[in-house]
Amino acid sequence: MPTNGPRIRREKRTVAAMIELYCHDEHGSQGDLCAECQTLHDYAMQRLDRCPFGEEKTTCANCAIHCYKPAMRERVRVVMRTAGPRMIWRHPVLAVRHVLDGRRKAGTAKNAPPAERAADRTE
């Protein structure tokens, strides 16, 4: 299992909290996620584990590389549209940090050519 830094771990907590809120409100789950939401959760965690920007990432919605499959991206968009406004009441620190992270400029992907990474550092 990949080791992630604090930024990716926080993004995972935020996404998991949003999916839990959505599943509880929309599917009536109590405790465990329904199968559909569990699949989305697992997919999102896998995508975050493999994020090419690592600790330099912005939020996925503002990313230049959309690594989610279109169907899964739409499902996450629905979850965030539903759960996002509730996050400020249920998880205020994660919600505020997520908004701030969305304003951050994405770094350079870890697997980008060295010349591209060097050019980004000089800007």
C-alpha cells in the first residue's frame, strides 16, 4: 500500500466524509456504506493513491489531469454537490481546508519530464 503524505491523507478523509454523508442522506445507510457508495469510495481512494501530483495536488475538480473515468467523475460530482454544503456543519475543518486546497495551484506531476519540473520551479 502506498504511503501518502498529510495532503493526500486529508483529501482521503474529506472524500470519505462526503461519501458517508451522501450515502446516509440519499441511501439511508447507517454505519456502513451501501455497495454503490463503497465502490465509489474504493475507486476514489485508489485514484488518490495514484495521483501524479502527490502532495502538490489541488482538488480533483481543479486538476489539469482528470484521472477519473467519466462515469465515476459524474458520480463524485453528484456526491459533492449533495454533501458539500453539509460538510461545513458536520466536518467544518475538512470543509474549509478543502476550499483552500481548491485555490492552490497544482504542482508538476511526479512523472513529468525533468525539464518540465525544473521550469515549474522557476516560475
